[in-house]
Amino acid sequence: MTCNRVGRLACVVGLIVAIIARVPARIQAGDEPSRDKLWSMVEKFVETPAEFAGQFGSYRSPLKFTDGSIVKSADDWPRRRGEILETWRRRLGGWPSLVDKPEVKRLESVEKEGYSQHHVHVQISPDGKLADGYLLFPPGKGPFPAVFVPFYEPLTSIGQGEKGRGTHDYGLQLVRRGFVTLSIGTPGSVEKIGLDTRQLLVEAGVEQRRQPLGLLAYVAANCHTALAQMSEVDPARIGIIGLSYGGKWSMFASCLYDKFACAVWSDPGIAFNEANANVNYWEPWYLGYDPKTKRKPGIPSAENPRTGLYKELVDAGDDLVDLHALMAPRPVLVSGGTEDPPRNWLALNHLLAVDELLGKKQRVAMTARPTHVPTAEALELELAWLEYWLKGDAK
């Protein structure tokens, strides 16, 4: 049994090493890569590895209507997509009304080398709740493409946190490549100073009687509107990127709000996996909120059973592949690491099937790395994906 585990581990490590070996040399900071160069960097990763090609695992196909009938053509898809979207809105608890004109209050402005930085509070609800963040502008008038960057707190995303420099300081990396970036932290931190992300999300779930991941997607939608209404931003070219917690946030936001033109989900765990404590959708700060009961943090067990929407989904044999399908046919890169190993192509192949039904190809990609935090090569691919799809005319 031990030998089998070792053999499987060697297989996975070997596959990751092989994928990393395919990564082209990094683009040097300050270079303006051609579109052909960008595509040459990511093209290899839009093909499912042979080991997983044509396989769909045990996941339920999103190309089946709720009555069991099959989606047979692109003309059928809007109706099926509507079913999926309505189902997820019900599951998550629905959204309040979106903010028509979110206020973006600039608290402090600083000129940096090659860009301007503004500490901002962004209105994220009709009743005036705020998100703390940083808005970065490249030089010039624009309109520029833009990217929304959610994370625990915004300083990491702009290269001023304790960690993250050169790995997931996405706001900084992207403004240097000609994007407007809006990086924010967990909502509630302005009104409830001192609470950590878990506390803020659990309290928000209880107060609003909704699953926290749905609330985070709602916040992202309002931040998209805030960006879209800026004269410096092209509203048709706004993407989203996040790592880990920010990756889950980015995944739910881009799937539930189709005005995001492109996405990068960096190692969020795109499918349920109770063998990995970090793919923790069962927690009350993600999908485990339950108004009737509370559970201790940790992997579900007989002593600490599943709760909330997560329990409902697992009991019904559902996962997240129908959520992913809402992304079609917009481009998405899953930047995989320890939480999204190559076998998660089995889930992602369902999104590929939807794209193919719609006559779109090469819009879904997945890379692999042996770590959770992006390597230099993984970061370069994430940035190249956003540049390719949000700058100029993509394929």
C-alpha cells in the first residue's frame, strides 16, 4: 500500500516537472511582449494532458438540464445556463441589489516609479459598506484594461505586504504591464477593525443569512462596476485574479458575474477534496454556513459532520463543475499547485465541453507547480494569460 502511494506521488511529481519544463523563458520586466509571444507562452497549457484527455471523472455534466434532458446545441445553452445561475443564486442565498454608482473615495495618493497609487475605500453595498483597497494607474490617459485583485488584505497585492513580492503581488505586477488594478481586502475590515478574515466572513454569513462565498462574489461585482465607470478603464476589458482564498473569491465572482472578461484562479481548489485540508469549502466562512448549527473547523468527520450548503451539495452528489460552466465561453486559467494538481483536469474537462458546444476553443488552460504559492514561472504565465486576453484583439 505504501509503495502504491509512493508510486502515485512519483507520477504526479513527474507530471508537474514535465509541465514546468514546458514553460518558456520569463519576459523581463519592462518588456512589451508581442501577442504572438504571449500566446506562445500559454498555448501549451490549453491542451488537456494525455493522461486526462476525454475523461470527466464522476462529476455530473453541466450539459444536462434539471429534467435530465441533454443540451444538444449552442441554442440550448442560454436556457441551461439560466438554470445553473438560478440554482447557484438560490444555493448561496441570493444577492442584494447591486450598487449603481459605487463611490470610490481616495484617502491618499502617491506617485510611484512608473505608476500612481491611491489608497481608497470602495462602496460595496447600497447601505454604504466599504472595502479597503489600493487603486493603481499606469501613466497615460487610457482607457486601459483593468484587473480586480481580491485577497485577505490589499497590501500584499501591491507589493507592500510581509510576503508575496514576486509571487502574488498581482496589482503591482499588472500596473507595470499597463493595467489599472484595484486590490482589496476582506469586506468588513473597515467597519470591524481587528477581526481576521474568518471572523469577518462568518459574521457576515450570520448577519445576512447567506453563504460567504456568495457575498464575496457580490462584492467583486460592485468593484467591477466601480472600475468600469472610471474614464481610465475600458469596461469591456476587466479581468480578475486571485490566489488561494483570493482564488476561490475570483472563481465564484467570475462565474456568477459575467461582466468579468477573463479570469485567473490560482490554486483555489476547483473541486471538492476532503483529503486536502486546504480545499476547505466545508468551513462556515466559505460554503458551510448553517443557521441551525455550528461546527468546529477542520475536515468533516463523524464527530464533526458537514454543514450548510456544502453538506447539501455533497449529499446530492454535486460539486463545482456546473459553477465553472457559467464561465463559458470567457477565458480562464487555472494556475494549479498543491490544491489543484493535474488530475483536476477531470473537473475542468466539463468546462471544455461547454466551450466546444459553443464553438470556442483554447479558452481554458491549466498549469501545474509543486507549490501552493506561485513560482516565478507560474506568475509569468498568469500575467501572460491576462495580457493576451485583455490587451488588443484576442483569438
